[in-house]
Amino acid sequence: MISPIQSGATLPTAKNVQNREVESKTESSASSSKVQAIKESLQKGEYKLDLPATAEKMALNLLNRE
């Protein structure tokens, strides 16, 4: 007999696994394209650092409040 606890459980199906793989590849390609854009702007001397935003993110990270 299936208990109410088990009824909400989902098993990884081939479709779910495939969707996760596609999402992972999409995130990977998006981050690599962002890295490439930053590299290009650094080479051209056009990259600008937003010091207040960077400092805020670093502080939040140190306080574990991302």
C-alpha cells in the first residue's frame, strides 16, 4: 500500500534527467559567453568595474547573506 508520504515522491525519469542536462548546458554556454565578453572588453580596455556593487556583493558573501 502506498502511504501519503510516498505519494508526493517523484522518481527521476529520462525526461527529467534530460531536462536537467539541457539546463546545465544552457547555463554553461551562457556563463562562457559572458566570460568571453568580459575578456574581449578587457583586451579593448573598455571594461569598467562597478566598485560599490562589487564591494556590496563581497560584504554580503562574507556575511552569508547572498
